[in-house]
Amino acid sequence: EPEVTQTPSHQVTQMGQEVILRCVPISNHLYFYWYRQILGQKVEFLVSFYNNEISEKSEIFDDQFSVERPDGSNFTLKIRSTKLEDSAMYFCASRRGPPNTGELFFGEGSRLTVL
Amino acid sequence: AQKVTQAQTEISVVEKEDVTLDCVYETRDTTYYLFWYKQPPSGELVFLIRRNSFDEQNEISGRYSWNFQKSTSSFNFTITASQVVDSAVYFCALSANTGNQFYFGTGTSLTVIP
């Protein structure tokens, strides 16, 4: 069964460092997302990406964040200068079509710990 | 604005008991989609069910059942004969036809005691 894969599963970094989280969405999917879940809290939307550009982003997704689809398979989330409050589980998700066509398929998450 | 409310933060039941997880949503869209996801202790998000706003038929899948009522804007999830493996956090989510994102509730942590 096709799945969304994320690397690394866990990353520990020092405050102020740059972090890149990687995702390989399901191959025939066209819509890509990043969500964040601070420990014990709700899953929060960060950004959606379609047709090689950001289609929607939340207020959390400030200038410290960027996304990129550098090739035909990877979808990355970069945090330029990490802060303590960036510590969270980051979920990548993909969907085959627009909102009315089905569920999001989530990866297993990348846990980011900022010290 | 879209919003999902899961008023129950934590529930504990004894194995084999039935349990219902509540979900209330708000949206102004006439077309929308409701979802339930399970998050086991390992952390991943597992899709359970999707419902569109035009389909109020209740659904049963094994021990799981869902009750969608537009009149009360609710999409409740019942597990019958609960098992220890059902212990997880369960999230209800809403996706409207406008916009791109899923809106998650705060989750209900279910503990099934053997």
C-alpha cells in the first residue's frame, strides 16, 4: 500500500540552527501539506502546496519557514533558525486531488526537539 | 470560519465496554467533509473514515460506527466492545470545499483498561 514517508523520524537541534524535514508523498498525489503537533496538543495546519507553489498557509508559517519540492518526489520543510517553541511533531500529508476528493494521507511524523 | 470541538479530553473505559467519542463542528460551507483519525502511542495519524455533508447515512465498520447528524452538527464515533488496542488519541477533522486545509479538533485520549 502506498504511503507517505518522512525523514528523519527524530531530530535534535540547537536553537538557532537550520533544520530540513523531508517527505516523500504518495507518487500520484498532487496536493501536499505540512502540519504540526506540539506535544499533547491539536494538529495544526502549517502550509499547503500545489502546482509548485504555496496555495495556503497559516499564521504559524512565518518567514522562518519555507517549503520546496526540489524534484519530482521530495517535499521539504525548512526552518531557518529554530526556536524552542518549534519543538513538535511535524506531519507531512498528501492528497490525490482537491479537497472534495478524499482524505489526507499522513506520514509517520518527524519529531523535532530544539534545545 | 471552520471549527471542530471535541469536548472530551480524556476517557477511560474497561475492556469490552462501548464508548462514544463526541465531535461537533462549525462551518458555513454547504459542502464539507468530516474525518476521524486515530493516533496510537507510536504517533502516526491513521485515517478511519471520511463523510461528506450530503451523506447522513450512519456507517458501521466492524466494531466502529459513526453517527452523522447535520441538525446538531455532530459526527460522533462509537467503539463497541472496546479493546486495549483501541487506546489512542482520536481526532475529528473538517475539510470544507473552500480552502485547502483540514481543521482538527483537540483530540480525545481514550484509554481502555484490561
